[in-house]
Amino acid sequence: MTDKITSGQWTVLEHLAAAERAGETVRQTWLPVGGPLDERAVRALEWVGLCRTAPASEVLRAQAARPPEARAARITPKGLDALAWHHHRTEADRPCTAWATKAADPAWQEIALQPHEMLLLRRYTHLLPKLTTAPAAAGTLWEALIEAHYDTATNRWRLQLDATGLAGLAHAAHLEALAGQVTARNRLHRAYGLTHPHPIPTTPATVPSVETPADAVALE
């Protein structure tokens, strides 16, 4: 089990990531443990594979004031991945350029989805190739999902959807309601007026013929 990374440990990862980005040589990507790199935080991060350490004498330039047992740390690829994910969760109020462009286009509508509704839309998008009556193309919804960003202040995923994408979202909520979960369908209808059309029969019902007086005469 890996415990939750603390704020102090995230700070250490930030320092290590900055050195990794700025370093022009391998030696420059290592930082001495101590000061902003709290030793206990470094040990905890190394334990879960987010950074690694080595004797400072092997990876840093010689320094008389540095004790012989001093160590240096460097972020690992796993650490960079964890930091990228952390940024995505905590700084998601910065929409991408494509999202901002669509926000200024009246053909697109911003939709704020609760986390469980976002999971519903992801599940629906995965299933789209197997659905025969889906009103939205998978590419349309994948694009919206990729560009979506999480608003931590409201606990909502914010998407930009065009008319086709809105129809797909309504269809997803409709299918979920048929399975017995009506919460998403009802909320999306209240908030955005989204409603999936009622199914239309593929063949019209047979209308009984009515015998006219002229027909009756012809039969006599």
C-alpha cells in the first residue's frame, strides 16, 4: 500500500522536476538532500519509487563542506507521471486552447458534469461502436472528453459539446435510466433540458381499412 503523498512531499517532487527540466547534463539533474529537499520526504518518495538517491560524492561536484555520507536525489519517470497527474487534478481550472476556442463559439455549449456523470459518458463513448442507434460519433465525444477539465471548486467536469455531442450525452443518460438509474437523466434534464427522444417504431402500425359505400356497391 502507498500512503497519500503529503504537501511537503509534492514540494520536493516539484524541486526535483524543475532540476530535471533545467539540467543540461545528468549531473545537473541531481540535487543535494537537505534544505528544500527534506530528508524524510525524500526517503518516503524513494520508498514508493518516485525518486531515487545516490551518494552525493558520486553524482555531484566535490564540495569540502559536504559530509561524506551526504546523498543526492533525482526524480524518476514514475515521479514525473505522479506530478503530472497531481497538476491535472489541482490545476484543472486552466482549460486547454481548444476548449477556450469552443467556449467562444455559439455552436458549442458548456456542460458541467458531476464525477459519476463523467464516468457514465466515458462508458458510453467506449461502447459507441457497438450501439446501432447512437446519435453521436465516437470521435466527437472522445474529443470532448480529452479537452474536458476538472473544476475543483465546484467538483465538476467541464466539457464543450455541440448538438451531436449533447444528443450523445442525452442518449447515455437515457440508457442508464433504462437500466434503473435515473439520477443523471433527471439532473441533466433539469439543468440543460437534455431529453432523449422516445423511440419511433421502424414500421408504422397497420391501420384497419374502412369500407366505403362505393366499395360496398362494388361487392354486391
